[in-house]
Amino acid sequence: MSAHQILFTPLTLPCGKVLPNRIVKAAMEENMSGANLLPDHNLFSLYRYWAHGGLGAIITGNVMVDKHAMTGPGGVVLDENSPLAPFVEWSRVMSSGGSLAIMQINHPGRQVFKSVNDYALAPSAVNLQLGRYSKQFAQAREASCDQIYTIIRQFVTTAARAKEAGFDGVQIHAAHGYLLSQFLSPRVNQRNDQWGGCLANRARLLINIVSEVKAKCGNDFALWVKLNASDFQRDGMPPEEAREVVAHLNKLGVDAVEVSGGSYESPAMQGRTGDDAPLSKEAYFADFAAQIAAIAEMPVMTTGGISRLPVATSIIESGCSMVGMASALATTPDLAKKWQENPEYRGVILRCNRKDRTLASLITMSMVRRQLRRLGNDLSTLRNPSELWSLLLDTAHRAKMTRRYKSIVGSRNS
Ligand SMILES: Cc1cc2nc3c(=O)[nH]c(=O)nc-3n(C[C@H](O)[C@H](O)[C@H](O)COP(=O)(O)O)c2cc1C
């Protein structure tokens, strides 16, 4: 069978769940939660487009395990007190076209905007270094052992409740410089207890969460992990260590590993690294993912810079089992269907290429999130949105979400 044919054939995960094909919508934080940080009609409308877009699986934007630790003010939270009905409806919409419904679950660690919370738990008290933007981020505070155990419980609770709500699985976010990725990184994790130092210690939090989620949710629930191929930063987690982490995950019955890279300090997931390491122009992490697939016992997917069918098939040829796309599916939610009708169809990846990496990253996110909000309001997407106008709209939306978040949660200072 050709790689093209394989891409459109079903894939059975180790847990027994079946993806109707191997094209996956990767996580995109929508920043569009409804009242009380729950999914509502806007998110349901958005996800209906993907549900009928011919995808094998759909991964939600990151859902927070703790309402006091948010990647953004309009995030969705699923904790022990969240009512389940909105999540039941969300999973129902996501599954309505036959795709698997996977919830990504996350804790931001130190990558928290100060406007949302001025206090952020992290492996160590090492603040984000983003030049003139650093001041916009919360002070990082070293988590105590008790706080680390609380975080493990929070991930397990969210995963168990996702299962209860009808999701086919969860994806644990251990990439992009969020908490679990911070623990893995020797640059951010400067602890000298059992949670820091050697890789086995730095990976302990991720391994514990994976093991406990597996024990709680059982073998018929899909457990995915999103991992950096490398942090692409001086003193960050290198590619050899990423492969070692996958070797650990091999023993834990993980159903899939998604390979990405980078963090706020080094936005490799947008094709630009902090250490100036070169990435491919398209499919940024394809080579790293192929190396990981060679040692992984579970299916491997890679995401980043994919918008054309020939690139997707080359990823399957290189040994990966799934192809992940985020931005291209924001503008063209039925891209997988379009590829089947016309293999030459080119998806759009909205990117801002300004010299200032952080500003470029903010603008890129604004342009993509604008598409998500438009779909959520049943408006058509824009193939060429204005950078400045998208940034202004996103800034206004974030300010509104921040005010609402504060009125719901208040801020935690200790
Ligand atoms: C608006 C936006 C929000 C994102 N939110 C998340 C997220 O919640 N979780 C995650 O793992 N990655 C997130 N990403 C990163 C994507 O999943 C993906 O790794 C990255 O955009 C590269 O893929 P692409 O080139 O197909 O967009 C986000 C990307 C964008 C553009």
C-alpha cells in the first residue's frame, strides 16, 4: 500500500480505539470558554466543523487541570467541581462524524500571564526570559512536594472525568514549555530532590501522571503524550533525552506520542528556534519524529508546519503513524476531505515573520485564534487576515476574558 493510501486507512491504537484515518487535528487553545470556564455553544460550533472535516482524531485545545493555573484567561477548566454536562456535549459533538475525541490536559507552570495570575508554580523559581516581555509573566515559585502530589491528583481527576464525559482519551501536554516540559528541562528544573537532577528524576512527574492516569482510567481509554523533540534552547532538553523519555513511556502502555518542540522562549512549534537550530521549512520536526518512531513501541505523530498532502505522506513514509495539523485546520477545517478530492489542495499556515520572535509569535496566535472565533460564530475563515487588526482584536478579547476570569476565580497570591 502506498503512503497516501495508508494515510487514509484506519489505525488501531494499543487500547483498541480506532481512528478512521491518520490525519489528526492537533490541540489549539481556543481561549473561548463560556460562563464558568466551561465549553459552550461557541466551542460546540467550532468543533462541529472539525467533526465533519474527515479527520481520524480531534484533540481539544488544552483543558486546565486547575482553575488557578491558566495558560490563558478564556481557557476551559475540568476539575473535581466542574459540572459534567457541557463536557458530555463537547465529546458528543466531536465524535459526531466518526473521529476519536481526545481531550488535551495541561498545567502551565510558569507560562502564566501576570494579568491573569501573578503567581505561578514551577519546578524552580526560574522566571521566563523574554526580554522586554518578561515583565508580563507571573513570578515563578518552586512547587513543594505536597504541591507536586496535588498536581498529579489534578491530572488524574481531569482524565477520569474526561472519560466519564465520553471522551475516547486524553493527551497529557508535556511539550511547549508548560509545567511537565519545565520539569523535563534542565534549564528550568534546578531542583536537587527526587524531582530534579538526572533525567529519571526530571521525568518522574510525567511518568507518575501517566502511570496514575493509566491505573485510574484503564486499558480501554486512550492515553496520549505530547512531547518536545527538543527544547531548542541552550541548556534545554536535548533530542537524546526526548528519546530516553519515550523509552520510559514504552513501558507504560501509552497509546500515542505526538512530537513537537519549543516553548514561549523558543517558539520552534512556529518554525523558529531560540538556539537558531535549523528546522525544515515544512514538517519542522519530521526528522526528530522519525528517530523517535524508530524506538517507540506506540504510534508516533508529528505536528508543525504541515499543510500539503505530499508532506503528510512523506511523514507516513518516514515511519510515523499519524500526521498532526493545527493552524492549517483553523483556516480550512475540512482540509482532510479536500485532500481526498484534490491531492494538490494547499492548506494555509498563518505565520508572522517579524524579527521580534515574541511579537511574531503573539501575532501568529492572534491570527489563528481569530479564525477559531469566526468558526465558533459560524462565520467563514479568512485566508489572509491583517496582522495588526488580528492582534488588536485578540488583545481586546483577552482583556474581556481576563476581566471575566477574575470575576469568576479572583486571584491567588499564596
Ligand atoms: C492558536 C494556537 C493555539 C495553540 N494551542 C495549543 C494547545 O493548547 N496545546 C498544544 O499542545 N499546542 C497548541 N498549539 C500548538 C499546535 O498544536 C501545534 O503544535 C503548532 O501550532 C504547530 O503546528 P501547525 O504548524 O500545524 O500549526 C497552538 C497553536 C496555535 C496556533
